[in-house]
Amino acid sequence: MTQARPRKTVFGLLPWPERQAVAEALRTETVGGLVLLAAAVVALAWANSPWSGAYEAVRDFHFGIPALGLDLSVGHWTADGLLAVFFLVAGIELKRELVVGELRTPATAALPAVAALCGMAVPAALYVLTAKAGGGSPDGWAVPMATDIAFALAVLAVISTHLPTALRAFLLTLAVVDDLGAILIIAIFFTSDLNFWALAGAVAGLVLFYALQRFRIRGWWWYVPLGITVWALMYNSGVHATVAGVAMGLILRTTRDKNEKASPGARVAHLIHPFSAGVAVPLFALFAAGVSVSGEALGHVFTDPEPLAVLIGLVVGKILGIFFGTYLAARFTRAELNPDLAWADVLGLATLAGIGFTVALLIGELAFPDPTQAEHVKAAVLIGSLTAAALAALLLRRRNRIYRQLYEAENRDDDGDGIPDCYQTGTGARPGGSR
């Protein structure tokens, strides 16, 4: 008789190298998320203070090199320039996931990929249905699709939960796939008036970038000027400049040669991830989140079809999409949920993913050129993200005792060798605990 194949465990113990990589990425994102929260608070306070005129003056101040088509406002420099660094890091992380992470094989990629795709499709569908029912425009369908991993991790830090590493890694993978979806949407749906010569130059620069990687050419003096040139050409082509960042991130090699301590992708991510999380994204938030929070402005969120559709997409769409996507993927692949966890934990994670702050604000600016309408949509993003954060805090805090037990078991190291006992055969128990 043929023995049945053992069923895969969902949210089980991560392999040790994967856990180390995830822990490093999440540590930086958590610190950056706290800075992001502070920047958002400052933006809201500043924009709604007696000095709001100064806020608008700084945000709208132009500088650059007009001859190169780069005379931008401070707000646009943060959205088109600094966020390119954010998407460069996202591209490297996506490449790592595809090569050595959760997305490297169909078996391991199925669950996070299906959950992420459902978590994008359902909010977009709910947006379109809500907007059309209210007689509004469906143009903002992409606004509620993305998850802000930094903001989500900052919420976890603030509520002091001990969420297991596997759940945090799943949240990170969801955000990575979301970022890829967002950049594809930006490239395809928010590109107009193409300059084919500039686009050809950007593509040629990316080919050269690939060749330098392929032939193992080292030295920042090659890559930094080339990267800036590719970014400038991409901006002038009419394609959103952040596409250049994610493209270069995907090109960077994430596997190391025998004579290397770390791959080029890992080295670049290690160098610029703190800048991306602690400077680039918070500065973007500072000049994108400064919206009016007067009673009249907030009223538009619940009465205008587009802002209301964004709010429903983020809070309801993300929960339904990710939770049922995860459930169906687990059932389809005949996987079993980690016995130490419950589907309530997945629900809390799905609710946390409704925080769509950074990319949602960016797409909101692109989808709604009218400043007044864009302000209302931004207010909806803020309210939706805060609502999702509050609901997730309630759901996850209820289970924090279980998470603490799992966290302590995952990190127990009685022999003091730096590797938790659960990763060493015959020493210690695997993380576990009673529900």
C-alpha cells in the first residue's frame, strides 16, 4: 500500500536561514514604521495648524534641473524620487523571495500568492461596485490594493504583540507581492504621453545594468550614476519613475558566489534599506499625508462614492480577500494549519493587511489629478488604515498570550550557541503550546 504524503503545515516553523533573513528585514521595517507613524502625525498636525500655508509652500516648492526635465516640487521629488529607493528595496526583496524564499517553488508560493492576489482583487472589486453604486468614478480601483508592511509592523510594535515569525513572514510576503502588483498597475495604467526615446534609453540602461551584474563588475561608481540615469530617463519617458527602482532591484543578483560573503542584492539592501525605511518613506508620508481633517473634509469620506469605496476596499475588501484566499489555498493544497494557531490568527493578520498607507497614497495621487478629490481620497486612506489598525490590534491582542508562548519556545537557546533549540534535532521541543 502506498503511504500517504504528509500534509504541509501552514505557518509552521521557518527554515533557519529564511528566519534570519526575515528577522533582519522585519527589524528594519519596524523601526522605519515607527518613524513613518511619526511623520504621518506631523504631516496631519502641520497641515491642520495655523502654519498650514507654510506646509503647502514647502510641499509645492520647485527645484531641480529644468533642462533635463527634472524641475519638480518637493512633494513630487519624494513621490517620484525617494519612493524609487523604496521600490528598489521591494524589488530586491521580491527577487530574494523568488530565488530562495517563500516564492521559489509552486508548492511554497501557492498560499501567499493566492492570498495576496485575492487581497488585491477583492478590494478592487468592492471599490468598483461601491463607486458605481454611488455614481462615482471607477478610476481609483487600485488605491485599496496594497499593504504597507512598515505601518503594519509599527502597529505590532505599538501594541506589543509577540506575533510568531511565520505569521510575520507571511505578512512580509503578502506585502512583497502587493508591491509587485502596485508597480505593475502604476506602469500599465498610469502611464501617458510616452516618450519612446527616453524609454528606449531607460531600457538600454537596464540592459547595461544587467550586463554589469552578469559579468560580476563591482564598484558603486558604475551603478550609482547608471541608476540615477535610468531613473531620470524613466521619469522623462512618461512611465512612473518608481518602475526604474523595482526593475533594478529585480536585476540585482541575490545568490552569492563562492568568494562572496553576501550577494550584491543583499549588500545593497543592507546599505539602503535603513535609508528607505527611515528617511525615504517617512519623507513621502510627510508631504503626502497632510490632508484636512475638518468635519466637512471627513464628511466627504462617508458621502462621496470614491472615498467611501476606498474605505470599504481597505477595511472590508482586504479582510475578505486575504482570509478567504488563505483558507481556500490551504484547502486546495490539502495543507493543515499549524496546530498552535487558529483561523482567528489569520483573520487578525488579514485585518492588519488593510493598512495600505504609502502605496495607497501614491496611487491616490496618480488616479485623481483633481487636488480636492485627491485630498478626500487621501483622507479615506488614512481613516481606512487607522480603522484596520485598530481592528487588528483588538483581534491580535486577544491572542497575545498564545503568541508569547510560541515566541519564547521559538527563541529558547539553552545551550547558548546562538541557534534556537527547536532547530537542533534532539534538543528542545518545537514551538508549541495549548490554545
